[in-house]
Amino acid sequence: MPVEFISAVHTDSGASGPAAASRTGFDRDHLRRYARALDDGGFDHTLVAYHSASPDAFQVAQFVATHTERIRPILAHRPGVIFPTHASRALATLDRISDGRLSVHIISGGSDEEQRREGDYLNKAERYERSDEYIQILRKVWQADGPVSHEGRHFRFEGYYSDVKPVNGLIPISVGGSSPDAYRVGGHQGDIFGLWGEPLKETGEQIAAVNAVADAAGRPHPRIWVSFRPIIAPTDELAWEKAHRTLGVLKDQARNTELLRHYRTTGRPANVGSQRLLDIAERGEVHDRCLWTAPAVATNAAGASTALVGSPETVAQALLDYVDIGCDLLSIRGYDPLNDAIDYARHVLPLVRQELAHRAATGQAA
């Protein structure tokens, strides 16, 4: 499969942080500009994120699909918010609207506190178990030629059938996380597996853990999606100056309790992925070629928060380092989302693609 680039749409024009959508909630004109900039800039996919306080992800994904020509929305979806039969129909409808461009990213939920905001009181292990069952139901309904019944631990229904089916029969499903439960569900069920940007060694270990589950289940290895927040400038020195200015903004946001009131969870993060980022930060601020952990500390690792810092050439080489260990979906979104996306499209994506094309033409090994 080719190496592809992922961004993430933002529903308003505020700078990115843990509460990016909390300022005005939804700015239609900004979202349209953003989606079209990604489409025109050559990104392959864009994440439509999910949070209990954010604009509805289904409707945002539909907006993106209807205002673009080629970019493929990756809809973040939290099992338990709607019943899987309804979800199967809604997702298939959205896939039809997008002409088969949709993918679904299943979020089992890493924080009990955040889950309970929407009435979900399952523990983490139960949530991953529910996600496994949920994915099975989605695929069963999409592939069914007639009525489907199901009786499982979390869901039960009889004689369900949907007239609407995905364009290509199935919709690609992504699973993410850094816990053994995540590896298990991702290895058994995922077409794609999502990771946050850790050092190369740790990332390689996580890929191996997911692939081992897939091997045991006799499944193909999921494609690996890895996420970073690059900070670029014409030279490495200027990029690091920009990085420290960005860090100051993130720290100011973290101190703004009103801004974060819907997005904050208390204490050390409950999810393993955030814990891992903070533990890596304790071992060092810069890893490998240019992986910077200070933003993870400033945001309490609220989501994908590690940066790649440097010139476009340095950042492109760092991304290729991850391609070389098995990552073929590269998520890059900035802390100044729209402007950064435009800069990445102009200066980073071409460099990575040129090097990959050179390797393919010359038969050069990674």
C-alpha cells in the first residue's frame, strides 16, 4: 500500500490545543476553507475527531465530504453513543454521500471521566470488549443479504436489515491505543491501527505487538497510522525558536481553566497512550532525529501531542524514519492548524513523496 498523509479538520479558527473547538464551536466558512485546503494540498485523509463537547462528528464528516472532491474523511466514532444497527446505516449512508471515501476510527475511550459525561459507565476492559462486538456487528450488517440477528454480551437485536450498503461493500475500520486491550482489538479487527508519535524504538515495539495478534488470528497486518504535530521553519534553528514560542502558547492555554472546562480531566491521564507519552518525556525532551516531547507535558498528553521540529527536510526525513519501520499512514497536523496544513502541503508532503518515488524507481531499500 502507498504511504498516505492524514490531517485533522478543525471546526473553528482557534489555535489548536486541548480545547480547539470550544471557542466558537462551529465556524462553517472556516471548516469549508480548511477542508478545501487539505483537498487541494494533496492530503489523502482527514480525521474528524470526537469529543463529548465538540460539534457532532457525523455531521462534520458529511460537511467535509460534500465540500471536497478527493480527500477521505476518517470519522472518529465512540461505540455506546448510538446502537450499532443505527450506526451501520448512518455510516453506510455517509459512505454513499462521500462516494466511498469514508473510513471509521473506533474510539473505545481511555478516560472513565470523559465517558461518563455521556452516560457510559463501563470500565476500560469492557469498553474494548464492546468495541470488538460493535465492529463485528457493523461488518455483519454491511455484508448481509438478508435480515441479521445478534445476541452478544453488549448488544442484542432480531431481524435487522439495512437497504443502504457501503460503496465498496465494507468501510475501512481503524482502531487505536497503546494498551494490551487495544492491541488485541486492533489485531483482531482493525484494517488500520493508530498510534501517537513515540520514539522509533517504542513505536516499533507497538507495531510488533499488534502484528503478533493479527498473526495469531490469521489476519493481514493492519496498516499503521502514526500521529505527530510538526513545527517547521526554513531552518532547524528557526524551527526550534518557533517551537518554544508555540510551547508558551500551549502553557497559557493549559492555565486557562475557562477555556478547558469541558475538555479537562483531572490528575494524571487514565489512558495508557497519554501515560506513555509523559513517561517518554521524563526520559528526555528530544528523541531520535527531532521528536519533541515538551508539548505532551504542556497539554498533559491530551491527545496526539508530540512534535517533529525542524526544517522541511529534517521533518521529512524523520517521517521517512517511521515509514522505514512500518508506518504507512502519516498523520501531521499543527498547533496552528490551517496555516500549518498549508505549509506541510507545500514543503513536507512533496519531499516525502519524492524520496519514496526515488526509492521505487531505483529499487532502493528503506
